Amino acid sequence: MRSAAGENEAVISAVPGTGPDLRRLLWRRRLELWRRRARELARRFTLLAGALFCALLLVFGKLDIRAVRYVHERAGDIGALVMGVVRVPLALVASAGDAVGELLALRAENARLREENRQLLRWRHEAVRLAVENEALRRMLAMPLVEAVPRHTVARVVADSGSRFVHTRLVDAGEDRGVRVGMAVVDERGMVGRVIAVGRHSARVLLLVDLNSRIPVVVEPSGDRAILEGDNGPLPRLRFLPLDPRVAVGDRVVTSGADGLLPAGLPVGVITRVDESGMRVRPYVDWARLDYVTILDLPPVEPPAEDAQPAPPLAADLVAPGAAERRMR
């Protein structure tokens, strides 16, 4: 190796201008080779030492030597102490993991219970709504006059006129359910009004209190007939009573049926005021709670047929006087 190095030195010295750089390069290569050999020797020594240590452990483990037993005991004590120290944070980590898992499970259960609670509340509101609707329909159908009418239509109020000068309601029944203009409309309390316009699937009802409402009524028990006239106020008034009416506060007002469109006997309201300004009637209907109505389908009252007129005389009888006597002869 020294001869090779000497030869390299001779070659390097023979080349002009390149001596120092080539020397540094060669020394680096030599150092790299020495490092590789050192690492290889260290690896081999480490493997040999590890194998020797394992063999010694096996040998000493089989021998009953006091020092070995002492080392084993101390190692066990140290291991137990280390495991005891390590077990505490491990137990804390495990309990924290369990707590986190339980918290996530509780959150999921809480979300499920909240959704179930919302569904139950929706079902409860729907059940209450259906119960109220069912009770209103039962009361409406239990009216004697409604039971006496073979054909009637139950409809729901879907819109209000929303005006101070027009008092009407829009219901969800129209020509598709046989509703016609002029039909009487009632609820479970009494007379609501009459149908004034009909569409395909809806109809508009003119209320008793509207300015354009005129309904023939009769006061009970006196039997005095009058016209109930609305004025856009809460208390319609009685008009066209007899000269000496026998009415008093608290008397009941019902329809008379004199117009041939409304049935007789529909409850309208009760007289609440009798003075010089007129007589006012408070309707039975609660306009703020008007939800379902019944449209009565009554057959129209047709006027009686005119009396039969005698047949006109024959033209021959009129032209030839005495013809009847000749036929009799």
C-alpha cells in the first residue's frame, strides 16, 4: 500500500499544477475507506458481543448463583415499580378514552332523543288539531237542522276579506262539491251567511254583519217578522218590524224562510238592545273562531203553477151565430 501511495505521490508530483488538489482528494478517499472498514468491524463486534451476552444470560439463568438470584429479584422489583408508575398514566389514559367514548355516545343519544322529542311534539300538535277539528265537526253535524237536511257540505274557512267595509269568508268548497249561489251557510252555533260567488274549488260567503246582507227573520216568541240588516258592525239591526212590535231584550231571532232560499228556523242571534235608535241583534257565531262551516243544500221553493185558463171558443162558433143550437137539435 505504501508503494502504491509512493507511486501516486510520484505521479502527482510529476503532473504540474495539480499536486495539492489531487492530494486532498486522495486523502478524502482514504478516510472514507477507513470509515467503512471501522463501521463494518463495529457491526461485527456488536453482533458478537450481543450473542455472547445472550449466551451468558442463558448460562447464568440456569445456574443457581446467589448474585444471579439477587439480580433477578432486583430486576423484578424494579420492573414492578416501573410498571406501577407507568400503569397510573395508562389507567388515566384508558379512563379518559372511556369517558370520551361515553360522551360521544351520550351526544349521539341526546341528538336522537331531541329528534324523537320534536317528532312527538309534531304528532301531539297534529293530534290536538285533529281532536279540535273532530269536535267542531261533531258539534256542527249534531245541529238538528243540519241533521234534517239530507244534503250538506262541510267546508273549511281558508281566507278572510281583511277589510273594514267588506265582511266575507272564502271556503274550500265550490262547484266540484255542488255549491251554488244563495245557499245558506251555518256553523255549530248558528247562521253565518249565504253564498254569493262560486268558483271551481272555492266559494265566497257573505256574512250576516256585512252592509249588503239582508235576511228575513222572525223574533221568538212573539212571532214578529223583520229583516236583519247588516251595517259592517258587530250588531246588525232589525228593520221593517210591525208598527207595534212585541220584542224585548233577550228574545231569540231565527230565519223565517220567507225569501224561499233560506230554511226557516236557523238560529241567528239574540236581541241585545231595544231603544229609539233601533233594535240590535248579537249573532250566535263567534267570528274570531270561525273555522269550519256547513253549506246547506236545500231544494229551491218553486212558486205554485198558475190556475188553468178556460179554452178559447172555436172560430166557427164565433162566426156563425146559432150554430150551437143547430148542433143541439
